[in-house]
Amino acid sequence: MARRPLPRILSSGSAQLARSREMARTAADGATDVLHPLITITRGLRVLAAAGRQKWAGTPKERRGPALFLVAACGLVVALIPYGPLLALISVMAAAAWKGRDRTPARTGPDEAETERLRSLYEALVPYFSVPEDPSPLFSHGGEWEGAFDEYAFDGDGRLTRLRMKYPPYFTDGEPAARTRIEQLLHAKSGRGREYLFDWDEEGNQLVMTVLAALPTAIAAQRFVTVPGETVLGFTDDDAVQRTVPVLAGDETHDAPPVVWRTGPRSTEPHLLVAGQPGSGATTLLRSLALQALQHGDVLIVEGSGTGEFAFLSGRRGVLAVESSLSGALSSLEWAAHETERRLISANRARQSGHPTPDDVKCPLWIFVDRPGVFAQLAAAGGRPDPQEHLQIPLRHGRAAGVTVVVAEQLDGLEALGEAVRSHTRARVVLGPVTAARVEAVLGAPPHTTPTPEVPPGRGYARLGTGPVLRLQVPATPDPYDDATSEGHRRAVLELLPEALTSPAAERVPERVAAEG
């Protein structure tokens, strides 16, 4: 049976309907063009109104009355001057037109150079993520990189700052050597001189590479919000610790994530070892710790470098001695060993008799030893005992006696440290431009980031006991008597110093050493 044609009214109606839609679309486009200035001004007025509401919400309540009075006075002045309201209206319309102008639409994908960089990175990973037996490889020469890289970000120079990639399940991501090869490749292809964090998801077969921002170096020495028994080593990344403290950086106050080292009778890592290259900031860290320790205890400093880095602490209340000679180091550390024994005996007697611990035992005693390897060489040349031998008792029994030992040594002099120092310093810090292997040798675990060859002073890694390796930036604590120290840092350190002693007879270490002799 032949197909009957559609009624003419339907066919003509469809054509008329199409013409009506075209006319409506043309009219809408024309109206948009005609009303575009009005739309722009309306959008700008909404932006200005939102900014005004936000400004009003951020104004303290006690300042809102004066602010309203000032606005009313300005409005009255504008209304009284000739053509004032008209000029005010024109100004508001101009500001609204500027705020409501069309923005350039955001780019939704990589440009040509970024696409080429991703493609070259994909091709470089093919030998590591593909095998001939795979029937449908995720990585193959000439393959689609979009299937492997599902998230990426670039900086203004076109270098990768974040990359999330998938890899095949048969890749041996549980082997450190296999991971290291991939991390080294990504590091080289994404740009050297930056610090990368590699987060391996073995269950999901994903790797996230992130370029870490530099840790802030504007935080200077200051009183940190801590309790007795807590000491701030420095500051780390926001997501590395679950605590923040308010700090003053320049003229601004903000919260920063600290690396807090806990000492005292309940500490699992009561002693600290600091290692670094010359000029890396190890002495700066010791100065920062000494200023914090003086808030609640006494300090004994033995300086092996002989450069007078701690001379500004001499004669201050709570500073028992600052020794830089071999004889002074031997006598001071010998007194420290006897003092540790005395504290142990006194605390034990108090517990046996049911009395509280004496106050002189509860007062923390900090022993800072900077570069003991220098004294070891001098003692060996002169046939005298190594001062490190006197550290054995404070290191082994210092936690129960309230004695904390901090030792700083250069990386090339770690072999000169005694067995007691290496065994009992379970909190460790390494500073300066060091390799990942050197960080692992000092801290006992590799860093989760790629160390950079150039770092500011005080930059390094810290590990407390068996905890994770954390990035660290030490607060700027220079020698206030150094001519190269800025005025702001000098004032910051001097404000933390305790008052000076009025009489040299207040020094307790020489008296006790003489009495014991």
C-alpha cells in the first residue's frame, strides 16, 4: 500500500515553527546586545553590594557607629555640593561597570606545551609500566596519556606542580628500588631544584606527585605557646602534624604547624642529636632551644667550635656556665655527671620516705654540647680523657633525673661521637643540603620528599623516635652580638634573654666543681 503524504498543514506548520524559533533566537541575541551595558552594571552592583556586606560583617561592633556617622557625613557633603548627587551616581555606575565586566573564561585543559610535556613524561614511563604479556597495556609507546594521567596542574612557567597517575597492578610498588626509579624519573622530567612529595596508594594503584611549597623562613625567635616539657624544634608542613601555634612572622600573626619535642620523665626520646653541614643552622637550633629551656630550667653550654656563638648567654640567670676550652668542658661535664647522680639519689630517697620530689630535682637541667668531636681530638692529642665520657650518666639516667642532653655535630664528624651519644639520642635533626641516603643514615628512615641541593639556613628534616620524617625549618635565632644580624632579629633574641646576674658568685657550677675537687 502506498504511503500517504502528510497533511499540508503539518508540513507548513513545522516550517513556520522553525522560522519562529529562529526569529526568537535572533531577537534574544539582539536584546542581549542592546541590554549588555545594563546587564554589566547590574552584575557590578551585585558585586559591590556583596563586598559592602562583607566589609560590614568584618567591622567590629564598637566601630560600626563611627563608620555609619562617617558615611552619613560624606553623603551630606555630596548632597550639598553642586552636581554632587549626579557625580556620585556616575561614579557608582562606573565602578559597577568595571566590577561587572566579563572575565576571561578559565582554561579547561592543557595548552600545546603542557600537552607535549605530559606526552613526553608518559613515553618515558612506558619501559617501567609495561610488559609484553599485557594484552591491553595502560602504558604503551604512542598510547593515550589521558588514560594514565587523570589529574595534573602546572605553574606559571609551565612546569608540573601536581600529577596523579595510574599504574598497572603488576608493578612492584612494594619494592623500594622500583619506587625510587619512578621517583627519580618524575623528578628529572618535572624539573629539578624543587622538593617533591610522592604518595603511593598501593591498594588503588595510584601515585600522586606534589611539589611542596617552601617552608616559611620569616619566623624568628619568640615565646611559643607550649607547656613545660615541650620545646619547639621548628615548623613543618600543614598536613604533617595535628597542631598549630600562633607565631609572629614580620608584622603579621598567624598559626603555624610546629615540630614539638617533648622531654621529661615520660618522654620516650629525652635527648637530641643535631647534625648538619657548616652554616646549615645547627648552632641556630641550639640557641633557639637554649632560650626556650631558660624559661623553666637551667642551662649548661659546652662549645667546641670556640667561635663564641653562645657568649651572649654568659652571666644570665639560669645559665650555669658557657665553656669553650677543654679544661672547662671536662670540669663542667664532670659536674653534670655528679649532678645527675645527686638528683637520682635525692629523688629515690624522697620516694622511699613518701615525700614529694625536691624542687631542685624537678627543675630541668639542659646540657648543650656543640661539636664534641673537637674536644675529642684535643683530648687525644694531650693525653686527657674525652669529655664525652662524662655524658654517659646524663644520657642513660637523665630522663629520671630531669636532665636533657642536646648534642650538635657536623656530618663529617659524626664518627667521632661516642657510643652513648649515638645510642641514647633518639630524637634527631639533620640540617642543610643533604642527600636522601645521608638523611636515612642519620635519622634511621628515608625522607618522603626529594631533598634539594640549595636550602636556606635552618632547613632540614626531623624525626622523633620511631615517628615519621618531617620537614623542618628552624626559627631564625642568630647571635645578637654578630654585626651581620638584622636589627629585628637582634631585638627578638634580646627580648628572650633572662636578666643578668648582679654578682659572679651566683654561678653555681664553679663552686660545686671546686667543692667536689
